[in-house]
Amino acid sequence: MDDRPYLPPYSGPTVTIEIAYYPPLYEEAALLLARQLFAELDLAIAALTLRPLAQPEFAVWMDGELVHSLRETGRPPVSSRCLAHARTRLGPRAGDDW
């Protein structure tokens, strides 16, 4: 019996995400953000990397572009802003309600 999960074929646009965070302060928030992004974007995520940092920061990049930085804004990234940015990058897909 093959125990690999079935993944439906997907040929639409994708986004690469990196979440950089300072573990003592933001590890739980970074993991929650990653789960929220996967729950909404699913197969449209080509790769998601969680990168621990040695200094206080919590930031998100998509396709190499900085989407949000705690250091720059004074606020941590939130899923709604990250999802809106991803959906702008991905564009509409047939059958999506985005």
C-alpha cells in the first residue's frame, strides 16, 4: 500500500514564502501564521520557509519581496495582510472566491 498522500494536480500560479522570526518572542506566532497561510493558500504555496533569527524581528517575504516587518512597522505581521498580498501576486483562478 502506498502511504504517500494524494495531491491533486495543480498547475496554477504559486508563491514562495519566508517567515523570519526571533524564537524567544515570536515562535508561536510564526507557526500560527504558517498554518493560517497553508490553510488558505494550500497548493498555491510552492515553498514556505521558517527562518529563526538571532535578533528580535518578525518578518514575511513573498517571492523575495518584503511584505511586512515588525522592525519597520512596530507591529507583527498578520495573516489577513499576508493573504491579501499573496492573492494579489497569484491573481484570480477559475473557481476561486478570492
